Amino acid sequence: MARSAKQRLSQPSTSMTVTTTSIPPPFSPAPSSLHPFLDTLDPSKVYITHVDTHSPTFKKQIFAVPVFLNLAITVLLIWRISYAVPTYLGLLASALGHPNAYTIDLASTPRTSLLRIIAGRAIMFLLDWGLARIVLPWPVTFLLEQPANPVSWRWRCGFRAREIYIRVSRRWGAAELVGPEARKKGAESAFWRTRVMPAIERAYVTGKTGYLMMDASWDLDFGAMVRATRLVDEEKVGLEAFEKSVWCYGGPEVGWLAWEVWKLDVEQGTEQEEARKKIVAFKDRLTAMGKENLFFRWIEIVQYESSQEGGFTAERQAEAVRQARELFQKQGVDFEEFVGEMGGKEGLPGMEVHD
């Protein structure tokens, strides 16, 4: 069950000059406009922010599951408490020397009955301990944990088409990523490869609503999510400031650091869209020439070479270009002229190698 991070004040942000050599890549100094917000976070943790664009209806359906689950658990616990309290009060009174229905007459009780009673009470104690130790914290953290919890977060922020989610590292933190004792820092850290990169992978972030991203390495900081949403509502900060980014405190010399992943996503998305348009134009041009089969044969060549052991190496790319050139020539199409008219090989799978 979710555990909201306690609100802590980090060391004050400074305006000192920071040399880029002291900041491990891919981090850079965090935007000054976010310093007041970042200073409310725990400087020993690592944070990931992103904006969830799933529909409010979908988010309501997802959130309804823990709501009903915790309500069911609460009802079960109340029912158990209503029976357990009189039982334990009776056992306590008997232990203090006040005979009652729970008092055992050792002299007249058969040994088998005595063993059965002891075993039954031991099982009861064990089950009740499990309910109190393992089950009870679920509804408590979901409904009552402070300074914020899932219910108070939803109550204050509601369900929105664009929601801010803030994940906080669980059982690891900035010390392992950028701390002075870390042997490898930033992108070279093992924690970067195993904890950060899987958590910001584009398909993962866009495929799940943020509430489902709690796992062994990451929790949700509901208090920070409430504060961030309030800043956006009050127009003190733009929503784009909380797009997919990684944040951590690098120490008093450099302050808060940020890796704004969303900017890379935008660049890659633009490149992919341009490549897609170029491939479509490539196919349409061949179709207009009555050579559509050339397009599909080219795709087959690229797929074959890229599926070989070792991946789509430069040598295999060159081989794909050579086969494509021969294929075009057999069909009476000047390969170099055709590709040149399409704007060059860049953006066409299997043809970007320079030969």
C-alpha cells in the first residue's frame, strides 16, 4: 500500500555559480523557478515527476479498486475488533485473578482439552497479531497517514485530464546516485541503469497511470503531488515544469539537480514522426511508379539483416544498401537518383549508413 513521504525541508537553495564539471551528467542545475517547491522535498531522496494524460474516467476506475479494497478491510477489522475486545478483556481479567468464562480449571480440565484450548488461543493470538501488524496498516496509510495520503490527495486534487505524479525513491536515494561516496555517479551509476532508466522508459510511463507505478524501488509522494498541483492551480508554475524529469539534491555546492527527460522525448518524437512521413512518401512514390513491390522487398531485406545475430551492425546496414541498390537497378530504377530525390538516406531504416 502507498506510503506518502514525510515533508522535510532541504538545505536552502543557493545562487552560487556552479561549474558543470561538478555536476554528473546527464544532470544540470534545476530551474530556479522550482527552488521553493524543491526545498520542501527530502534531499536524501531521488524524485521523478511526470504528467499523466490518461482519461479521468480511467483514473477513477483504477482508484476505485484500492478504495473498495480498503473499505472491505476496514469493515473486516471493525467486525474482528468487536469480537476480540471482549475476549481479550475477559482473558486479562482472568489473568488478574477474576474468574470468568475464560478461566481454566487446571485440576478438572482433561489434558487433551487443555491442549486444545491453549492451541486455539495461540492461533487466535497469531491471527490477530497478523491482522494488526500486516493488514491494519493498509487502510491506515490509505486513509489517515500524514501529511498526505491517497484519499486526501484525491480529495484536494480530484481527477484531472492532466495530473502531476511525483515518485520518490524507496530504500535508496541521492547518496547512491550523486553522493560524495558514490564510486560512479549520474548515468554511470548502477542505480541509474537499474532504478532510474526503467522508471522513465517511454512505453512504461505512457502505458500506465501514475497510481500504478508504485513498486519496490519507487513510492508516490502524495504531499508533494498536492503541493505541486496547488502551485500550478495558483499559476505560480506552469504544468510543463513537472513533465517527465528526474530530480535529486547534489549537495550545498550544486543544490538541486534535474534531468528534463521530456525534452529528449519531444526531440525523439519529432525525429520519429519525420522518419515515418519519409517512409510513407517513399512508398507512395514507388507506388506511383508502379513499383510498389520494390518497397516491400526493401522492407524484407532490412528485416532479414536486422534479425541476424549481433544486431543491425554497420556492416549489415551496408549489405542492406547494396542489396537494395541491386534490386532497384533490376527494376530499372536509378537507386542513387531516387533516394536523392527523396531527400537522402537519412531517416530510412537500413539506408542511413554512408558507403
